[in-house]
Amino acid sequence: MLRRSSQTLRRFSTSRVFFKNKLKLALIGQSLFGQEVYSHLRKEGHRVVGVFTVPDKDGKADPLALAAEKDGTPVFKFPRWRVKGKTIKEVAEAYRSVGAELNVLPFCTQFIPMDVIDHPKHGSIIYHPSILPRHRGASAINWTLIMGDKKAGFSVFWADDGLDTGPILLQRSCDVEPNDTVDALYNRFLFPEGIKAMVEAVQLIADGKAPRVPQPQEGATYEGIQKKENAEISWDQSAEVLHNWIRGHDKVPGAWSEINGQMVTFYGSSLLSSSVPPGEPLEIKGAKKPGLVTKNGLVLFGNDGKTLMVKSLQFEDGKMIPASQYFSRGETSVVELTAEEMKVAETIKVIWAGILSNIPVIENSTDFFKSGARSMDVVVAKEVNEMTVRMPYQCFINGQFTDADDGKTYDTINPTDGSTICKVAYASLVDVDKAVAAAKDAFENGEWGRMNARERGRLMYRLADLLEENQEELATIEALDSGAVYTLALKTHIGMSVQTFRYFAGWCDKIQGSTIPINQARPSRNLSFTKKEPLGVCAIIIPWNYPLMMLAWKSAACLAAGNTLVLKPAQVTPLTALKFAELSVKAGFPRGVINIIPGSGGVAGQRLSEHPDIRKLGFTGSTSIGKQIMKSCAVSNLKKVSLELGGKSPLIIFNDCELDKAVRMGMSAVFFNKGENCIAAGRLFVEESIHDEFVTKVVEEIKKMKIGDPLDRSTDHGPQNHKAHLEKLLQYCEAGVKEGATLVYGGRQVQRPGFFMEPTVFTDVEDHMYLAKEESFGPIMVISKFQNGDIDGVLQRANNTEYGLASGVFTRDINKAMYVSDKLEAGTVFINTYNKTDVAAPFGGVKQSGFGKDLGEEALNEYLKTKTVTLEY
């Protein structure tokens, strides 16, 4: 009966179209889960009349309290609701004063008295992470894994005076995957789908359609958190049972066994499907076969001959090490942390304390995820720019953050001072294949493939809202990781990303085919029509100059068309892409739709171009790499390709221009974003009669520019993106001087920490020179003079390049401007302006600057295929 009722409930839609009745709600609980439920209920039009949560911890409010206080919702922070079994009078009076019609308890660790539970007109509903009655109690997720359940899920039920025994309102379930952890289940399903279910449950109550299905007693269990002594591993079992035992006890209390006379706890278990790597044997008490310490972790053997691997080991004094280092550290050093490791451990505790504000004391044994956190919260946190910036650093595959399969990482560097921001997962071929498989499954079998276009647009609008809500943090991360000036990052890097997602969200339900009259029969009883369909799994490889904006330009069109994606950010700037992944989960995107794999182009990028399950690859980067990608895409499976490649964009400045504006816009054309701009004016042609005055004015303006910390609001010019690029720019300047061009200003590295380059001006650049032919991609203005009135001559010189991305012309003569714009061989021509891109205007190049378009309606066609259907009637 319970199952039939649950299936019936799925008929109700959470679409706002059907939501008419609204309730006055009291939210009782805490954590990020509580915060998200609160925000979604308000967004759906319900009125939250009071939030009842835990007191601040060390001056820090719980996330639910923070959100409510920001909105002006009344917030009450009670350490307890009753004393000696009786409700505290003052607490009860405060609760009754808000006049709630329904209590919603999304995540609550406090005991709420029954006179409060029963007080509202509609009573109270609670979220529980189990398909009740299976696994009642606080450790339901753990026991789902320990018992090897093939299904996990949650229930929203009506509160009563029992222990998770009230009638069921609705339930949802998902498959438990072989290597799922508490984190994975919570992140992939229990958290995002739980939020949706709580909103749906409230609306069912508001509409008078909420069922009350009594819980059966058959199959009901209750298990609390195990005591440590009961979590010892019994080795005479299959590998799968051992794996379930270990992952189910991770992180509390931890499954353990005796090694060399001491209790050792095992964490991070996964089943091995590949061959056992070589390693050194490790005797474990009770195990019939020794474990094997390998470079990837500790391999363990079940009685069925199959294997599993654990990644981490913890010793009796609380010290934890990678399992692969058991022998390499030596017998005594195994349990000793270096001063640096101790500092890191304390930093992690501080971070956890900031996230788990409902937990009084953070211990080594604190269960991070069961205490209300998510894998989204496993981040590097930094106090910078007058805020706490939280940055995920792992691969994002199938809806969860995870280490690279082989455990490899690399340092991502802050170009302002050359320091390491954090270590980021270095995706392997295995990780790429997992990400593609997840995207393929999401497209072919998941919710995304069945979702209607308008709902897809709603998710994209929600993601745009989240990008905007987090714009200061995103801009700060962009400044840290790429050197972008914060004020520019806020307006352009992030601002245009928000605009892009909103623009393409609006396209989702406007993608149309057409009907075509055909004449193959008389009388004509034929109908032919076209359908625009998504391609499937798309790969996107983006550059490092606008990390988030380039992601948005390509992925927004890709998602609007209905595809799923695997995106590889530039190796040197992965952090905003990973933060974007976190926000996509909060927006409600189904798992597998968006996958982010940081790492190298030679490994991850090459595998994407060769992968047989990918149907489209979008790339922005150098022409040389674009050619290699195009070749790999052709040889592998002839996948569709769009390429935005190098440029040497000419800017022609005629003597009849508005000179001050031409100087201002010309400088922007070159120095915008430190010159790390794909459409930067690579070569300026200035008419002879104004040449010297133009150069003088440019140098005067350069001297006013402030070079410095990109987080300083007065900074005009930040550091170049990374050290290798700075070195390339310095070599570029050396080549110019060597060939005889005149270095008017700059050309050197700024003498300060970090990768700072002086804004640079070259004149007397002749057509045969290296500077005239090759792109610098930096703050280097290359100026060539042309004879007065020689329009066709300067056009011939401007077009004498294999690149054709952008171009520009400055003149007051509209006829001259239109003539020049017709003749320039480029995908974009700017007239009396520059860098003015818009989300509605198609963007892309010709010749060796590539093909295909980003932005505008044309971008959708890059991610769609046309199907023709013909019928006779």
C-alpha cells in the first residue's frame, strides 16, 4: 500500500503553474538544507512567518538563520524547547505568536514538544533520509550502505510522538551505486531532491491533497550510531560486504581492524574493478590474506577473491594518513604529523566549524555530512577581499565532487604573488571516461532527457540568479586565479556570464523547426517538417583569459539546446568552473548533466576530442591546438566541432576620427583585461597626419594607469595570467626590438612579486616583422603608420593575415566606415567603438580564427541537429 501511494504522489507536479494556495509557515531546524528549503518555499510564494533555529556559535549564525535575517523574517534562536519533559513557557509563547498554519522541519537536531508539533492548523511535517520504515533513526543513510541496500531515498512524514513513525506524506528513491558514500548519496539525491520534495509536500497540504499513509511495522528498523567497539571488521566475508561495512561507517564511528597491535580505522572505500596494482603486503589481524599497500591505497581481499581499496587510515591517537603512505612514512612517523600538516588539520577544523555552526565542538570523529553539510562544502576557504571565499577543488562528475581516480593533484597559482591557492584534482583518462558516461546516461536515461523545454529554462534562470547572488565571491575567485581586476571581473567576467545564462534560458522553449511544402504527388497529400534536436553529449574546452565567461558563452547554449556536457577548464584557471558546478547543484540540475574535469589539455582535452560518445566539441584557444583537435574529432567519430581560435585583429584609425575617443577606445582595444583578450586589437594602423599625436596621447594615458593588486578597487592593470605567459610576452618584446621596431614605452616585467607586465607601445612596425604577424595576447600595442588617404592600401595590409576574428575602424565619415567594414575579412567589425560584445550578437571568426558562433541565436545551431520528417496522409 505504501508503495502504491508513493507512486500516486509522483503525479503531482512541482511546476509553479499549478500552485495557487499558499500557507503561513514556521520553519524549525538548521543547516544548509534548512536554508535551501526556506528559500525555495519563499520563492514559491509561501509566507515564512518565523524561523526557529539554534543559537549562534562563536558569533556565527546558522545558515538558515542568516538567510532569514537577510530577508527580514522573524528568527528565534532557542538552545532548547523543554526542561525536564515540560515545554518552556517563554519558548512556546514566542512560537505561538507567529501564527503558523504548518510547521516544516527540514533538518532539526532539537527535540520539539508535541504541543508545538500539533499546534498549527495543519500540524507538522519532517524530512527523513530513508524510505520509511526502513532505517528509522539518525543514522539512516549509514545503515542504507551498511546493509547493502540497492535503493536509498527519503520520506516526508507527518510528525507524531513516536520515533520517525508518523504517517507518510511522500517518498522518493534512487539507486545505490557500487561506490556510493554518505556524501555521494546526500549530494546526488537526498539533498537536491529532498528540497524539491519538501516544497511539493507543503503545496500538497496547501491544496488539500496531502495523503497520510500509515507506516507499516513490517520491515521497520531502528539503529542509532554504532559504538566504536561494534564497528570492528569481520574479515570472513565477500569484498562487497566488507566495502559496505567500511563505507557505511565512514565517517562515524569508523570501521576498524587491528594492525601491528593498534586499532586502525579505514576510510574511503571503493570496489576494485580493475586488476590489483603491485604493492607491499600488510598483515591485518583476522584477515586470511594480507592487505596490499599500493601507490593508490590499501587493497583488501574478500573471501570471494574480489577486492576493494581504502584511501585513508586513522590511528588510535586520531592521526590520519593516506593508506598508500603506510610504509613510506616508517613505523613511528606514521602516527606523527608534521608542523605543516598540523596547521592544515587545524585550518580544516576551523573551516568545518564555520560550516557546521550547529555543532558545539568539531572533533576528529565529527561526521561532516550527517551534521548537515554536503560535498559542496568540501572546499578550500580563504579570508580575502573582506569575505570568506569557498572554492571546490575536486573533479565534478555525476553530481558530486570527487578526487581524481589516481589521486593526482596540481597547484593552481595566484599570479599576483606567485603563491599556491590550493591543490586541484588532475583528471585522468579514467575520470574523463566517467564524466562522459555520466553525461551520456543523463541524456539518454535521466530526468534531463525527459524534461520539457520550459522546465529546462527555469533551471537555467535559477542558475543565473545564483551566479548573480554569488557574484562578489565569483569575481574574487576570478581575481585570485586569473589576475583579473576585481572591478572588471564583477562587471564583465561575471556580469556577462549572468546575462548569457538568462539570454539562453529564454531560448529554451523557442527552438522551432518548420513545415515544408513538397510536390511529389498529385493531389499533394504529403507533409514534411523539420525538428531541431539536441546532439547528445558535448565537450567544451575553454581558455584561461575569461574562465567563467567563456564557460557561460558555450555551456549556456549547449544546455538550452538540451544537451549534457563535460567541460574542461584551462589548467591554470579551474576554480570558477568548479564553483559554477557547485551552484548548478543548488539550482537543481540533475546529476550528470554538467561535469567539470580540471587538468591538462594533453590528457583530458585530448581524450575528449577522441571520445566516441561525444557528439560535439566546442573549443576556444590557439589555432595550433584547434587544428589538432579538429583532426582528432574527425578521425575518432567525425564529431561536430566549433572553434574560436587565434587573432591578429586590425584597428584602422583615420585622421577624420574623434581623436580623444580613438585614443581611449584604442587603449581599451589593446589593454582591456591586461591584453588577454581574444579580440584585442593586435595591430593598429594610424593615418600618418595624426600618428605622432596619437602615440603621444597614448603614452600620457598609460602613465596614469595604476598597476597592482587586482583586488584593489583603484587598480587599472593586474598581473598576467601565469608565469609562462609573462615570459612569452617578454620574448615577444625582445623580438620586436631585435627586428627594428621602436619601443616607445614599457616592454619589461614590473619589479614586484607576481607576474606583472608593463603596458607596452611599439611604433614603426613594418609588415614583414614578427610583431606585425603574430598575436601577443598581452598588453602590447603594435602601431603601424599608413599614408594619408590610402584606404585600399591600408585595407590590403589589414587583411594580409591568416586570422580573421575581429577588426575596427575609427572615422567620422559613415561612407568610409561602411566601405571599410565591407572589405575587412573578420567575423566582427567595430565602428567607432571596440570590445562591445553582447549576448544577442553572434561572435566568431573566419579563416584561421576558426568557425562556428558563440552567443546569439546562431550559437544554438552549434548544439542542435535538424531532422526532417516526411509523411503521406
